[in-house]
Amino acid sequence: MRRLGILTIVATSGVAHAWPEPAPEPTAVAPEPAPEPAPEPVDPIPTPAELAARIDALEQRAGNAELVEQNVETLAETVHTLVPLRRFLTIYIDVGWFHVGGNGAGVRSDVGHRNIRDFDDIPADWVLVGDPLSTAINSRGEPADIGAARAIATDTVNSDGNPSFIVNALGLAIGRTIGRGISIAGLVEFLPRPGADLTEVGLAHIDYRPSRTLDLVLSAGKIDSVLGVEYRAQDAPRRLTVTPSLLCRYTCGRPFGVQGRLTRGRLLAALSLTNGDNFNERFEIDEQTGYHLVPTAAAHLQWILPVGQGLEVGVSGAAGPQDGQSASHVHQWHYGFDLRLRDLRGVDVYAEFVQGKQQGSSAGAAHAADAMMVPSPVAHCGIAQCLTYKAAYVLASKRVRPWLTPYARVDWRGARHQRGLDFLYVTRALRATAGVHLVMTSRMIAKVEYTANVELGTPQFPNNVLTTSVVVSTD
Amino acid sequence: MLAWRGVRGLVLLGVCGVAACAEPLVDGTFTQAEWDFAQSFRIDRLATPECRFCVSADAGQQLFFDPRLSGEIIADGEGALGALGESGKVACASCHDPQRWFVDQRSKPNGSSLGTGWTKRNTIGIVNSAYLTAFTWDGAASRLEDVLEIPVTSPAALHSSHAIIASVVRTHYAGLVTAFGPTTGSDDELYQRAARALAAYQTQLRTGPAPLDRYLAGDYTAIPDEAKRGLQVFIGRGLCSECHNGPLLTDECFYNTGVPQRGLHVPATDPGRFGVSQDARDLGAFRTPMLRQIAETGPYMHTGELATLADVIDFYRWGGSPSGFSGTKDQRLIPLEIDDDDASALDAFLHTLTGEPIAAALTTRPILP
């Protein structure tokens, strides 16, 4: 299967201009000095000896011209060789403006325990309704404000409900084929943020194609998820929408590990073994180096059916020890179904459904080895958080002009997420998103998007999102 | 060009859409959810308590001020109400001072109160107690007429007995003897009549609306802006309303909030609610006190250790004491996510809970029979 990550951005793009011009290599044969000019003819009728000399001179000049031509060819080959060097770095900048209703947050405390019953032991201020990421304003899924949210530690945008301009990311994408089927890829994003600027290494992996006949790619490093389809185009230059779906937090992570991707005819298969789950780091901070004896296994199978340019139907799943604690027997699982219809009369459709569970573990359980945790006498889901979730979305778009693609998305998420008495999220969120994707030039896209958030079963609060994004890329 | 026009149009449309969803804040401060919850604090939401023994309320007031109900004094020293061994020196009003919202402000900085001896706990307020269903710090009484038993049997409070009470009633309160119908005149029966009379008197000790109540009723000038922010902290990240809720700002439940057993006359351990329930989880737990007129009823906590509301806020702000208390502290007692401004605002809010004083006729010492 062709990798649709950032490598593709590089491989399919035109010539970049950010890389410095390489110095030409020395040629194999040095050009000879130009011959001296022929002496002025004294006699208009040349002698045979003179004619012979002229012929010699002309032959010598012809020989020199041939050498020059060879030099040019050599130089052209050198330039051709160096072109990829100029192309392995792609730079993009994603800037935007957003305005989110209310205080910018997607959650509210259940003031006075008026909506969520049976959890009176958790302070009402820590019982939260809504979805903390429902007010995402960029492709990274950063909410405009975290408000009272307690599971998300850093309020990177912190808008407090005010409209704001933002530089979503300055991205550096690196991808290069080294030779013999080996290539490298990386993605670094710089995030100017209030308080402290952030740097995030999103991808850093080595890819290896062991066979020219078998379409198999083996990767190792900080790799893409294999779950579902949304992760494939999650970075701003490639994302159709401005913001991710509500389930991207479960499928768009980039853990440390190894993976293999195989394409055979209409079947695509991907398998990964990673240090932890495939959750987005924003939703759950990864222990990126090993924390368990057993890795998390994840797989995706996909069939391409002959509908439009291809109807991709996939199923994926993951299982392994739960992140956030060290016991291997405390597990989590995830499965999902995905569908992608490509270009049926200009219409593209994405749809995904996922369900999963983090088992969680309470204080007092057999986690004495959990040196990082302070044992506590009570607290259900106290050592490791408990999480159950279901989520789905449908995203449809139609290219009505080469430069204009309107889209609409409906997504839903139901979840219960508890960590001891620290917090309880009860989410029943429904969102409707409409937007347009505009190709302004070959290297500039603009997106405008409006999202209406609805909290099911609890009082509504204003948290609708208007957000924009302009992405300019060197490729 | 068309693309740019499209962008501009959508931005304008979206701005309008978001603007229409701007959150309406009550008084520019509270979300609707916060305001709706705060309405549950209004004291006018309380039904007037039944006054079953009101016929004897005047006698109850006399008994409340009557030191003849008490037995021998067992502690002397500064503030003592009599000499060691003297009887008839301590009245209910000695510790429940009517001029001080019926709490004992003599206990500053002693912590506990001084009746016939040093009590092990700070005197708890009795104003508005007619609305309650559990009384005293540990809920040892569940009816107002049962409360008298506690100081009567305590050597440090009244150090009295049914016989002493009955004797006083029999000798001086002839009207009370017949107030509830025929009687055999036994000590227990007369004691019960005294208890009912005291309950009747206490039922009358109720406050009216405080500035907070007027504010919640719609008078947005009734409390200062800082107090409004304090109310927001109170029901939000201060977590205060977890226990202090309802019109009296108490849930009448029992919690171990990590108050250390510290003070000159405070015992090293105190079983708290466990002494009543015998449930190990209640060890060191005490009833959530009412917060009505809390600004006037210091010192605070069951040990009387904290002299000011600022001290109390600071105590909870840092999650209670790490040690020195009986039992296991409630897990929710962790450092709060509030800052100095929040603490100051909370203090201001707590000062809006004081209603009009109790009528002078009820706080004045009557002529004793």
C-alpha cells in the first residue's frame, strides 16, 4: 500500500526552493585551452600544407566541442542527481483565525450535580459534560480553551472564548529515499503558543521496501497509526477539513514502534506493534518509551471495491496493556470500521465507527510495582483511568470546481472517562460541521469551517466553532 | 477571485453565527447553570418549620437563660463561670451567647468552650437549627427536643441530670408543668417538658433573608462584585458547595475534613460521628455546619482552632491538615485550584450570608421565674 503520510507530500510534489543550491561536482575530463588563432593568410591561395594545418585545427576544435558536450552531459547528470536533495524538505505554514462561543471550552462542570447522578462522591466541578475536544480550531485538534477540563493538562490556545488569530503550525516535513529500498521520513512542527512555544516531532521513521515485486513497506520509529483512515491525511496541508473528527483522538496518534504495510491487488493490510495505544497525545500523553513488557498490537485490513475511483472498506483493531500504568494485565482494546469512497462524480465520502475501552485500575489493586503512582486507599479507576467510548463520523465532500470543494461532516461521540475522584467526563456529543476547501494556488489552500456542537441529554451551552485555516506549502 | 469572495462571505456568515451563540451571563457573571444552582441557596425556599411545642416557647426562653439547670463546676480559671464545685452557674446561654449569634466567642483562642468544664468541641450555632434533621457536631440528636440530653449529660456543658432539670421545673415553672396536659410529675416527664420548651424557643431562632438572598431574588446591587465572584468560586472550583448547599448551606452530612485535634483543651483524638454510628468510615467525621451568618459565628471548626474565615478558606485551600486528625481524611480534601483573589472573593461572599439579627425579644434575658 502506498504510504499516504508525509512522505507522499514530498514524493508527489514539485521542486522545492528552500534547500540551498548544491555545488556542482568536478567533471571527469578538464577542457583543453582554446587553440591559438590561425595566422593571417599572406597568400589567398593556401598551400596544401596550410590546408592540412587548417584541417588539423578544425578537427581539434571539433574534438574540444565534443568534450564540452560530454561535460554538459555529465553536469546534467549531476544536477539530476542533486534534484532530490532539493526536494526532501517541505515547509508549510498554517495560519488561521477562529471564534468559539461561550468560554471557548467544550465541557462544563455539572454544577450542583444536577445532570449526572450517581457520582456524588466526585466534586461537581470535576464532573464534566460535553467533549473537551469539540471546540477544536485547527488540524491538530487543539481546543480553543480547555475550560474546566482536567484530563487535558495544557491549555495551549487558551482563548477564553475570544476570537483570535493563530499560527497553527510551522511544519517541516522531511522525506528522502536513501537507496536500496530505504527511505526516511520525519515531521516537526513548531507551535507558537501563548506562554511557551512548543515543538512537536510528529513523525520520525525509517521505511524499508524489501522487495521490488512485493508492495511491502516496513517502518520503524515514531510512526503513523494504522487504525481507520483519518490519520492518513491529518496534517494541515493534506487535511480536507480544518479540524479533526471527534474520534481522531483514538486513531490519529503516532506512537513509537514498528509496522508493516502490504498491498496485494485490492487488499491492503497493515500491522503495527507499538509502545502504547494509538491515541492522540493531546488527549492522552504517551509514555513513548517502553512502559510495559508487552506492546500494543494494532491492525487494519482494507478492501478496495470498484466503485467510483475506489470504495475502500476497512476494519481495524488494537489491543494491549493500558497506557498510564505499568501492569501488563490491565488492558485496553479498540476496534473500528471505516469506509472511504473516492471520487464518485466528484463526491468523496469518509465514514468511521470506533469503540473501545480502557479497563482502568483502582488503587489498592496489585500494582505495587507501580512506582510512579502513589497508592491511595480508595478511588475507583484511581491508578489508571477508566474509559469507555463509541464514536462515529461521516464526512462528505464534492469538488464542484477544481478550486472549490464544500464539505459536511456529522460526528458523534459517547464516552465515560474517569480517573479516581479527579475527574469524570460524561460525553454525549453530536456535531455538525460545514465548510469549504479552497485551492487558491498550487501551493496555497484556504479552509473555512463552522461547527455546531450539541450536547445530548444535558443543558446546552454555547460552544459552536468558526475556524479558518490558510496553509501555504513549499510543495 | 471567486475563491476569495467565497472565503469572505463564509467568514462573515460564521462570525454572525458564533456571535449569536455568545453566552448570556446572568448579571454578567454567572452561566445559567450556575445561577440556577445558586437559586437553591435562597432561604425563602425553606418552609416554615413546624412549631409543635410553641405553647411553651416563653418558658423555653426562660430555661435557656436559667443557670439553675446546671450542676457542679468542674473547671476553674480565666473565664470560668463560677468556683469549682459550685452549682447553678451555667445556662445554655452561657455558651450559646444570644448576643453573639448563639455561639461561644469566649473560646477564642481556647478552641473549645467553657461550660461547667472545658468541652471537647467548640460550641456550634443553633440559629436556624429548627430546619435541621441532625444536631450537634456528630449528629447525636435527630430531633430538636432531644438535643438537651447532650449538654445535660455532659460534665463539661451543664453537668446536670433529669432530676435537677425536673426539680427546677417543678419548683419554678408551674406553667410548664401543666403546659402539655396532665402529668404524673415524674422527673423524666418534667425533664421532657423542659426539653420541649427549649425546642420551642429554638424553633423561633430563625433568620430572614441575607444580602445573598436579595441578590438571588434579582437585586443585583445587594452584594458587591467581589462577593459575586466568590459565589462563583463557591459553587465552582472552590468545591465548597459539595457539602455546603441548600438554603442553610449545609448538606447535614458528616465528613472528615482533616481538622487536627489541636488546642489547649481539645482532646488528642475525637471519634466524631463514629461515636454515634459506630461505622469505621465515620471516624473523625463531623457534621457540615450551616454557613448562614457564618461571618459572625467564629471561631470555626469543631475544635474552634480557626479564628477567621480567611483562616478557614486557607485551611481548605491547601487541602486540610496533613496530619493530627482522627480517622481518614476525605479524598476530596486536596489542594484547591484557587488563587489569592479567589480566596479573597470567597471571604467576601461568606460575608453576604448574614441576615437580620434575631429579634431582641428573643435574645434578651427574660425575668426568670
